[in-house]
Amino acid sequence: MAHKIVEHLWFAREKWLTGYEGLSAEDAVKRIGDANCASWMVGHLACFEQFTWCQLAQGVTVVEELEVFNFGQPATTPQLDEVMGMWHQVMPVANQYLETLTEADMESHLLFPDGTQFWDDIGTTLLRHTWHYWYHLGEMQAIRSGMAHKNMPPFIGNMAGYGQYMR
């Protein structure tokens, strides 16, 4: 059984994916104002997960092309199926590490290649990732609303599984 904080990240991922249901490839690349498009958010979240849980934690780069979605990079409009495929490649590798975490690990730090500590401990980094998904889910739903999408999936939806209160 995974650590509770890891399960909350998995719940956030699941609900974030649900937010893409019914989104066409055409609408996924549309930008409203300065907001990034919905497909960019997929690559961005995959990039952050790869950096933290694959590269720092395991020394593995799953998809080299994700670097273009890093914080501060210029806006792009990638094809949704392409970046969703990248995201799905990264998650199993990230989960290999996440599934091993214990309570004792939560206060330890990942290390950058030069040996310096990552700025947050692992527990806080897990929370950062979880909230990052919720942020982009809300942003994506606002963008879809701005495109007059109707009948979008519920923002949170069913709490069964990962989302229930756990002792």
C-alpha cells in the first residue's frame, strides 16, 4: 500500500485526467489570451513529474522531449495525443519510486546531480505536485468554459478510492 500522500497525488492525477474527457484535439491546442493551451498542461505536468520522481529520484529520463514544457519555456501548442502519450510513459516510472516511499522518507530530500538538496523535502514535494494538478485542472476547466464547452466532467466527482478520508 502506498503512502497516503502518494495516494492523494494519484487521486489528483485521476481527476485531472477526467477533466480532459470530451476535449477535442482541435480545442486542446487553442489558447485564450495568455493562458497556455490544455495540451501544453499535459506536457508541463509530465515534465515536472519526470524531473522530480524519475530524474532526481531515479536518475532516469523517460522522454527527452518534455524539457520544452519546463517552467519558463515559451508557450507551445502540442498535439494532445502526443503529449498524453508522453505523460502516460512517465507515470509508471514515477510510480515505481513513489510506491516505495515510507513515512520516514517524507522528511528526507532528493538531491540534484551536483549533490545539493532539492528545495523541499519529499513530503512537501508530493503536496506541491498534488496541488499543481488541481491548479491546472481548474485552469483547464476555465479555458474550456471560455470556449463554451458544455457538460464537462465534474471538477472533483466521485471521492471513492483515493479521495476518501484515510486513517
